Amino acid sequence: MSADCAQFCSMQPNSKFMPPRGFLQWPIFGVKTSLQALGLENDEQLKEITEKNDPKAIVRELTCCGQYTKLGRDTINGVEVEGIETDNPRFGATLFEEGKARLWVATDTELPVLIELEGTAAGGTVQISLTLDSFDWNPGLLAEDFEPVIPPDYTLMAEVDLSGSVEAVIKGLRGFSVITQGRYPASLDLMTTAKEISEAFAELRQSQGKAPEEPPTQEEMENILTIQGACLFYGKLVQEDKDVAYYGHEVTPQDAEKVLMRWKISEEQYRVIFADLSTLDVSPDELARLEGQPQIQ
């Protein structure tokens, strides 16, 4: 289980089923509906999500850039382990605004035995503590375990693009602004956006004169979920040290010419998403002018 996926374990999903290739299980924000499924755009997106759950990927993310503290050896449930702790800002950028983690791996297999995550989101108003353990890295599985059993009454929840393209990010930001009636996320992490969009959806239902428990339409669900792609993309930019900045806490769709988000695409260029969701590639000097800051060295 990766840190990115841990957020969804803290929510209460509806029913679950083993989805067919190209589908992903996803919780609904407390809405009581029939079984629903999330459609991904292509198999590559499913492959990327699956790879995030690989134990080697967990260790690689926690040890990135060598910014961690060794905790020495210990014994957990009879297993000899070695631990590290990291508060590297690149870690957990997709999930939290600020976070740290402790990882304990078995000394013989080098597989995770215990992962402890702590983080804050929504300007510190949300505090999260997650413990991931009882891993079974080598279960006895049969071919039929992977055959989907899809109930006849399931419905497609939404088509969501998690490709990390600029188009997917813009679609996510636009969808979020629709649900929130003219706001962008204060921060592009999954916890903050989940809190903000859940509260905004309740407000939207109230303004519509509808019951809060009334299920979202497919269009509303797509607007709710597409912001996940923007969060994943932002977190990836942080991890890759692309000098990314996001200003949703102070920029709204009405601030058309202001910089909403930017990141480095080369040594000589930055890509900018403006508040009206138009894009432009600019030089570091031009970016400094747009942001009203001293020239970037």
C-alpha cells in the first residue's frame, strides 16, 4: 500500500468488487448508491497506480535523495527490522501539505513490515496519522482470483484522466471550481482537496434545495474526482524537484491573468497555468515579471 493510496483507506467506501482491467475501486463521499466503478482512460494509468503499490516503490519514495534518519534495528511481531524516518518535503506531497513517515523493513527480505505516516492538510486544520502493517507480500493466489465478478446493477461512476498531462490538470481544476462555485483548491494535496470538495458539495446541494445524501450525477462525480489527477501531477513535480508553485489559496478564476500554477520544463523555460486556465511557456525572467518577484537566478 502506498502513501498515495492511504487516503482512501480512511474513508468509508460503498460496496467493493474486483474490477476488470482498466477500472479502479474508489470510495464515494458517504453517498448511498448502488455499486459504482471509476473508469480510467487507459491501461497505462492503471499500470502506474499498480506500480505505486510495489514494496520496492515504497522504499524508493521514502529514501529518495538520501534525506532520512536511520532509526537502527528493532523487533516487530517477532521480525527483526531496520527503520528510517523522513520529513523530506518531497515525501507525501501528493497526500499532505506537510508530512513525515517512518519505515521499518525486515532485515532478511528488505520488505516493509510497518509504515507510519503523519501529516497535516488544509492549513493545519486536518491532522492525519496512519499506520500500515500486517502486509502479506506473497499470498497464495489462483488465476480465478483475478476474474472479475461484476454485479449487474453496477454503474460507471466517472471517466477520469490520471495521465498527468496539462490537459488533465486543467480539467481537474475546472471541475473543482464548478463544484466549489468559483474556487480553486487552497493546496494541491489529496487530503486538502477531499475536505474542501466534500464541504463544497454539501453547500452545493443546499443551494440546489436538494437533500445532502442525494447521489451526485455522473457529471458532478467527474467534477469531484478529476482533481485527483491534478494532485497526483503536482506531487510528482515536487518529487522530481521541478520548482513547482501553486497559488490556489490566493488566486481565483476571476484573477484571469494571475499565475495559478507553474513548474520548470527545462533550464530555460517554465510552464504556467493562469487563473483562467490558459497556459503559456515562459522564460525565468518573464515568470518573475508575471509573479511580481525578483528575477530568478
